[in-house]
Amino acid sequence: MSTESTVSPAASRSLNRTRLAQLALLVRRELAGQFLRGRGAWIYPLAFAPMLILLVHTAQDRRHVLDHEMRIFAGIFHFFYVRVAIFFGCVAIFTRSFRGEMLERSLHYLLLAPVRRELLVVGKFLGGVLAATAVFEAGVVACFAVMFGHFPEGSAFVGHGGGLGHLGAYVAITALACLGYGAVFLAVGLIFKNPTLPALVLFGLESWSALLPSLLQRLTVTYYLKPLAPVTLPAEGWAALLTVVVEPTPVWMAVGGLLIFAAVVVALSSVKVRTMQIHYTTD
């Protein structure tokens, strides 16, 4: 009895170290798949596409009114990055996390390896989140620098007027968007053989989330990102008439809610992977 009590803690620590090493290896493998093998290469144009618009804008617009520039950047970030670029970037990365390896006929190697399938899901998820976050945050920071670095008032805003706080908020929203969308599309890739239709349905829900009833809005990723925005863009025109106003959510609750949401979806994906069977002839 005493021997078991002395060996068990050491064996437990060894097992934990082994699982952490396996998780790190899976994360590195997923990152290599995105950056080295080009599995998610097309997210780079998505991440840096606004640079062309902003370069034209900075060359043609000579007014350089700070409030106006802040609203322009906020519009680009909310309507392009959050609702389009990050969304479809995560579709490309996470729906292919398992489906891509199945098409490459390499998934069975992972499933036969002495690694818990739950750990496999977490490793692929974390690797995808790190890859998506790195690319899109680089794009956001580059666009922010172009937008506010080309005129004196903008440079002063970045250096002494709270601009770095705005940039930090945009960077945080980007990371949380990658986390939330990543969890959703990891599950979509596991459940559906063809994720195109589910992705389009989710795109519609996320794009027009402000028009949904309050309960359905709370099931979207964009709902949890709005409280973090440093610049609020009011609804205008006919969209303002159809917008369903929901009571603002505290920042801590929005961040916590999105983290819990992602954790639950990844946990459900882990349950799905336990029963996964490989049939290359049909998949």
C-alpha cells in the first residue's frame, strides 16, 4: 500500500509531462501545416487586403480629421475583419483541421498514435487559433499603423492620446474572434462532410446578428465582441429601424462568456472525435 502511494504521484506527474509534450507536439504540427505546408495560405490576402484601401485613402484624403479616421478604421475592422476576413479565415483553417488530413489520407496515423483523441482536438484547436491570431493581428497592427501614422494628429493619438489602448482592444477582439470562430468551425468540420452550406448559414447569422432576437444574438460570436470595441458605430438607415437593441454586456462577462462558449464547443468536438471512424473510400 505504501509502495503504491509513493509511486502513484510520480507516475501521475510523468503522465502529465507526457501529455503536455504530446500537446506541444500537436500544436507545432498544426502550426507547421498552416505556415510551412501552405494549408491556410489564402488567409494572408484576407488579413492584409485593407492595406491597399488605406494606402489609397491616406494618399487622397488631405483632411486628416482624427475622429473621422477613427470611424473609418473601426468600420474596416468591424465590417471587414470581424465579419468577413476572420470568419472565412477560420473556415479555411478549422474545417480542414480534420477534413484536410482525411482528404490527404493521413488522419489515421494520428488516430492510431498513442495520444488521447481529446488531446488531439485541443492540439489542433490551439494550433489553429495561434496561426489565425498571428496572421490577422499582424494585418490589424499594420493597418492601424498606416491609418494613424501618416499625419501628426494621428501620431500624437498613438503616442500620447490613448491610441495604444485602442490598438490593444482591436488586438484582443481579433484574438477572441479567432478563438470563437475557430471553435465553431472545428465542430462544423467534424460534423459535416461539406461545410459550405453550414458556413454560409453561420455567415448570415453573424452578419445580421443585430437583427436577431436577443436570445439568438447571444448565440453569435459577434455579440461577445461588441462590448470590447473602442469605437462604437451606430446603425444608420433602414438597418437602424430593424436593429434589436440588447442590454449591453459587461466586458468581463463578454470575455468570460466567449471563453466558456469556446471551451464547451471544443469539449463537444472531443466527444465527437471519440467515435470517429475513417473510411477513405467514402470520404
